[in-house]
Amino acid sequence: MGSPKEEKERSKEETQHKVTLTKRFYMGVYSVTQEEWKSVMGNNPSHFKGEMNLPVESVSWDDCQEFIKLLRQKDRKPYRLPTEAEWEYSCRAGTTTPFHFGHTISTDQANYNGKVVYGNGKLGTFRGKTTPVGTFPPNAWGLYDMHGNVFQWCQDRYDPHDVYSEKEVIDPQGPDMEESHVLRGGSWLYDPRNCRSAARLGLDRHFETKILGFRICFFDE
């Protein structure tokens, strides 16, 4: 987990370290869509509407928790947000490069701000909005939009001063006392640096805007 020191445009908080996950889990193939959200919550908070299978966005961390609570009652499965470690493990799908696609990324592979280039990449398209889930190729484990489209909330709290340690950790859960929570994956608005597998941001749990979405997982009981 984290990025090697030679990775371009990395953050100092991405100290590379070994992580062991001891519990099996299933990760959602796609980000939660507006249709899925509406079927559970009865509304659609998203800014971008009109196309089928757009990801739900403009949802806070607390909103996601309410969705998960109601979905649990409906489906009787132990749904939750992924931890940050589970998210990165799933995003990488066995890779060690900045992106699961390789050392760079293009707007033929993901939805991000193509006016900015990463590494030896090339300029691309800035779409200025979300795209339907599944538009771009999946990673090796069949998961779509792990890079770009919408930032994805994780379960962990986020402390900007809590730099990863080099020590090995088991089933990390993040700090205990922060109001901010981790975001992963980048978005349609942000540059490709923020789409890297190791890139991480944090926002207050009540924050909601058109770059924020989520995917869910459930653990194997």
C-alpha cells in the first residue's frame, strides 16, 4: 500500500508499507448508480442527470451510511463502505504501477481532466461531467472506474498529519477521532495525479458536491 519514492507526483503521506487483509470481501463492480440510489432512498441528489447508469454524486459520507443502512434492511447482506486498504487492493488488482493500466493513463481509459498530462502520457478530453458506469475498460479483476469519474468515499477517517508508517499493518481502519473521511480514485474534474492507485484525499463527512460518489462492498460472513 502506498507509492514508491520514485513515483511521479506522489504525496509524502503515501509511504509504501505492507498490509495484510485477513477477511474476505466482495467489492462492487461499479460505483453506485443514480437508479440504484433512487430505488433505495426515493430521491436523486445528483447534479448530472439524463443518461442511464450515471453514478450517483453529490452525496456525503453520512448520506452513504444511510443508503447502506436501508440497503442492508432490504437485502439482508452486510454491506458497508470499503476500508481504504481494501479499496487500494481492489484498485491495483495485483499491479504496482501508478495506475492499474500502467505507468500513465489516457482519457480513453478513464474520465478525468485530460487537459493535464501525467508522466509520459498525452493530452486528452475534458468531458466536464460524469460518464455512465462501465464506459471504460475494467481492471484485471473486473472492477470499473477505479480511476476517475467520481471520488469514492471510504470507511476510514482521514488525518492529513497521519503519514503512513513503514511498519506492517493488519486490517487497518484509519484514525479514531477525525471528522474527515478518506476519498479515493479521482474524478471527472481532477487531474490524473489524483487518479493514481495510491492517491488519497480527505473531506469532512458532511461535505457533498458533484465529484463525490461511492461504491459498496460486503464481507464474507
